[in-house]
Amino acid sequence: MMIGTWNSVIFDEDAKPQRRGEGDTVLWDVHRHDLGAIAERARLRRLQPRRGVDFASNDYLALATSQRLRDAVGAALDRGVSIGSGGSRLLRGNDPEHEALEAEAAAFFGSETALFFASGFAANAALFATLPQRGDLVVHDALIHASAHEGMRLGRAETIGAAHNDPDAIDAAITGWRARGGTGCVWIAVETLYSMDGDRAPLAALAEVAARHDTILLIDEAHASGVFGPDGRGLAAGLEGRENVITLRTCGKALGCEGALLCGPAVARDFLVNRARGFIFSTAPSPLMASAVRESLRILADEPERRVRLAALVAYAERALAPCGVTPTGSQILPLLIGDDAATMHAASALQAAGFDIRGIRPPTVPAGTSRLRISLTLNVTEADIDRLAHALHEILP
């Protein structure tokens, strides 16, 4: 049996094989057995090369291969920016490029401070494992990312999952916890744009719940940063800078680079620097990548036409693909729910064979019975590509 939460998988202890002799187990037997069990359920993951038209990546603004980013990286190398950091930030790894990025990101997004991590997963895991304390409560949306679950697993606070995009459920969870004697700080954890459904959080209502209960809002803007808001500052741009708000802004999606920025009050940044093991004991991100992210932020401000073009492409795709069963979301993430796992993977394989890079998504990444094709729109595709995809879907789907 596979046990999972949203976007996460853990080993099932019952899958371990019996020992073959007195105190004797063959090397790697447990792992081979687990992999075999996964394969029997047709769920064995394998890495695949990139091929076909890009309907799978998160490179929403097509910055990953942009000439402007290439030129910025070349210029950084020419002025002597290091490729590697050489150590953790608290040792010799703290580079002027890291500090420049964090200052510029805080100014760009409107937060008091920012802290740069090597990935969104690392940032989320460190945040949830470190900031909520013993005696606190984390109320999280049921569909929040695996990285948040990993952080909560490592943390000391109590956790409660609330129904997806339901502020009343979050309110009730906090009220109930207080009634049972909970006295610590409450943290509300949500995403602004969910990566598998493409739907948005009711931020205004969530902010009201947070204010009413005097809680802290942890807002994951991974799929919204760069795409929405003034200058691409995300769906939570209007909440940034508040004392009770921390936002996560990944740099590996619309920004076209790598890493992530935690933006929020200075006290939160200082606490992470002093207490987050994932920050303290990790080699610092590449200074060269920090330089590239700095340029990405400038591109967001300088080239609003990229967001305009993407919005037009989303509108076009929603019209063209709706007859195929694609759910309009008003975002660049368009799910096509199929339900059955095998049928989903068969459709994905057929589309890949037809020249489209579209992946099938199954449980536990999504809830049981909601297997789907995740269609991601980026500026790497054209309207003609979307038309060809619509034709292929009509041919492939029953």
C-alpha cells in the first residue's frame, strides 16, 4: 500500500520483506521490494528526456532561455561572480550577489526583508520546520505542496488540514483548537495559485480570518510570482509588507532561474538564519544564480508585454480546449480531469507520441479519482501549437 499526502509519498513499512535468515537481510532487498511493489501498480517513476512541444514546464514567461538572461549571466562571469559559493552562508558562502538579490527582492515585492534558498522545496521545508514552535498550530489548505508537509513533519507544532479554499473551515479549525485549550501562535498556510488545479485562494477572506484570530499567514506564491500582480509581484502583492505575512516566491518557474525567496519581517529572517537547519548547514546557492535572479526581477518590471502575451494565450487556449474537456481556470494551469489512472497515462503517452510534452498526474500527487492531464501554458508555445493540441485531444480521448 502506498501512503501519501498532496504531492508526497512515504514508504509503507508493511512492504518490507521478511528476513531470510538469522539476523540476515540481503543488501538492498527492502528497496528492491518496494520498487517492485511500485512497478506492479504501474507507478514506477522514471526520468524522461525533454521532447515535444512544451505543455509541461513552469517556464511560464519563457525566461529560462531568454537572451537577456544569457547576457546577464555572461556579464556576471566577466565581472568575476563565482559559479559556486564554497560554503554555507554563515561560513564563507555569503556572497555580495546573495545580499544584493535579497535587498532588491525585498524592494521589488514590498517586504521588509528576503532570504534566498537553493529551491522552493528547501525554503518551504525550512520555514515550516523552524518558525512554528511547540504549542503552536499550523492550519493548512488540504492541497498544499509536499514541501510544506515535509517541513511540518520535521517541525514541532500541531497541524490541521482544512478543506481546500475554504476560509470558514480554517476559521472553524482555529476556533476549535482555542476551545480545546490551544494558546500558542496560529499559522495559516496556503498557496495563491494551486499547481494541479490552477485555481486561486480566496486571499481577502483568508486575510480577514488571519486578522480576526491574530495569526500569521504563510503564502506560497510559487506559481503566481511573475505572472500576476503589478510588475508580476504575484496575487499576494497587496498583502506583502504586513507584519503577519510571509511569502514564498520561487525563482525556478516564471522567473526562469533556480532558487526561492522567503519574503517577510526581519525577525522571521533572523530566526531562520539562526535556527533553520536547512539554511545553516547547506552550501549557499550559486552566486551566479543569484545574479541571474536579479536580472529576472528587472525583466518582470521592464517587459510587461510577456504577461500580456501569456494572458492572451491562456484565453485562447481556454476557448480552443474547452470542447475537449479542459477546465478553464483563468490561469496558465489548465487541468483535463480523466479520473481513471490507466486512462490518464494512456492519453499522456499518446500525446507524447504525437509530439506534445504533456504529463499524466495520478494519486498521491492529486486526490484519488482525479487523475488528470496537466496542461501548462508558457510563452514557449503558439496559438498554432494549441490548435494542434486540440485536434490531438479530439483524436485521442473517447
